[in-house]
Amino acid sequence: MRHTVFICQTCQDRDGHRPGPEMVEALRAALEVEADVVAGPCMNMCDAPVSLALRAPGKVAYLFSRIEAGDVADIAALTRLFVEAEGGVIEDARPAGRLRFCLTGRVPAL
């Protein structure tokens, strides 16, 4: 099954910098599970940058906001939880650290 992590490439931090592309590269290097990491288009979370989404066929989809450049280890842990979760439902997000408080939305699987 193909799992994808989208990190917004257009979100800007307080200084006007776009950290998304750098976060993509850092996450690719940090991942210990098989997942595609994509610098994605705007996810309409501009008021709470940086946004991140997790998608996979037949699994719940997740949308996160307020992701920071220093969260790469937590994003890797979150991705591992998602890959391992049957149906994509993450029952215990504590290993994802701060990101468990950054969940903005969850979309049911088709």
C-alpha cells in the first residue's frame, strides 16, 4: 500500500520563509518506514502554517497544522504510526509528541 505525507510548500513562517521544502528533505532522511514524502500544494491552512497531510488508499486521511521545522522526528514517528495503523486509525498518538495536539481534521476512508 502506498502511504504519502504531504507537507505544504507554500506555507510561510513568521519571517516569510517557506520551510516546507526543507522539511520534506529532512523527513525523507529521517523516515524508517516506506512512505512517499511530497512537497504539496496549498492545503488552505495559511493561518496556521505549516500544514501536513497523511493519505493512503483505504485509510483515514489526516490534516495537521502548526507544524514546525523542529518537528521532523515527531513527523517521522507519526508517519510510522499511520503506516502501521489498520485502516489508518491512530489509536495512541503519544509517540508523535507535540503533533498529537496539531491535528486539524480527519477524513473517513473510502
